[in-house]
Amino acid sequence: MERRDKELNRAHYDAHAADDRVRAQVEPNRLHSLEIVVPWVVSSLGANARVIDIAGGSGAHASQIVRSSSISVVGVDISETMIRQRAEDPLLTENVVADMEALPFVSGSFEGALFVAALHHVPDPLPTLREAWRVLRPGGQIFVCEPNSLRARRQGVAPIVEHPKEFRVTVGWLAGRIQEAGFEIDEVRTKRLSIRVVDLFTQSSSLGIFHLTDRIDRVLTVVPGLSHLGGVGLVRGTKPAQPAVSSDAQEDGARPFAGQNVKLT
């Protein structure tokens, strides 16, 4: 029997996200996400890299990445509705309906693995992070961009009763899970700090407001204690060229690291 969070996510996105690709081109928060993620990925990977976009939805980030570089992107999502929308882009030619905890690719197939607003949809991201580790080549990089919750700071992860298909997570806890999956952590930081205050007064901010708060954040995040409070967490890691454990041990569920939370740099 399928886990309830998977059932809920598939049903929700199949039924309610037929216009997701269109909304990604007009909603300010999603346009701002593109501005954060696309240059980050493109500047970190080499020419002609192959990236797997895991639980990548309708492919908004992938479409921008392939147009900004020589990188190619393969899309995976649990929702058939999302995968059909990816096919609307002639540059996104490889897209698969699949479970991110059981990726249908041989080991060592990719130079990059991308998660954007995906890992907070599962109670524990470790199984899918291990799958990302498996399909990456040695030296391959993982990119994670997820909501960074203040309410979950004590435990690192917490259910959202009113939204059972989602979970609150902190960027430090996620970084610990990424390390536990076998990756070396290269970067942990947050974005969208001062926009948290703006969100108290409005449900929708313009892209201009996002840009203004970005400038404010450049000042605020140098203050000790504030750098980890942004609303979005970013983690980048690398699969070691000589991993601490064999891939067989990874696939058998061994945990090479005991990290719980990783401090932001």
C-alpha cells in the first residue's frame, strides 16, 4: 500500500495543477525562485552537464537552465499532469513519471541533481537523497532549495496538520540529512529574510518587493544569528570521488554519517 503522503501529493497535483507551468511564468514568488536557483546551478556545473530534476513539477526551473547554458535536464515527477506540462517545452525532451524514492536510472547517470520545493513533501527525505546519491557520478553535485521553517527549529522537521502532504523543515536539518546520505556539504545558506516581515501584511508581494528585500537582506544577513532565518534554505553538496561507503552499502540503507543538523556558513 502506498504511503499516504505520496497518494495525497499525486492526487493534488494531478487534479489541481494543470496550469502550473503558466503560473510559474507570472507569479512573483516563483519568478524570484527562478532568479535564485537558475544562476546558482548553472554557475556551479560544467559545460554539457546532465542534471536530473527530481520532483521537478512542470519544469519551470529546467526550462530556464537549458536556455541559460549547455546543461541538459531530465525531469522526474510523481504526477502525470506535471510531466505532460514539461513536454510542452521542446527543449525538455526527457521526462518520466516516477517515484523520487525509486528513480528509474542506472547508477552514475548524472552530474547534477536538483530539488526545488520537493523534499518538504516527504516525512523523511533520506531515502530520496540516497537515490540522488546513487544516480550521481562521483564528483556530481546536489542542489536543494526548500522552505526554511522557523516553527520546526527545535526538531528540524514537523508535520503540518492542515496540509498533510507537506512538512515543516529547517535548512540545518536538511543539510544534516544530505550529509547522512553520503554527500560532502559545500554550501548552506538562506534567502528571503526580510520578506517574512512583508508577508505579515500582504498575501502577495510583487517581484519588485522581492528585489527590494533582497537588497535589505544583504545587510541583515551579516548580523550574527540572522543568516539562518531566511524563508528559503539552499544547500549544495558533492558526491565524493572516493565515497566513504560503497554504493552497494548505500542501496542497502547504510548511513555513512551521523549528522543531525549542519550549521550555516
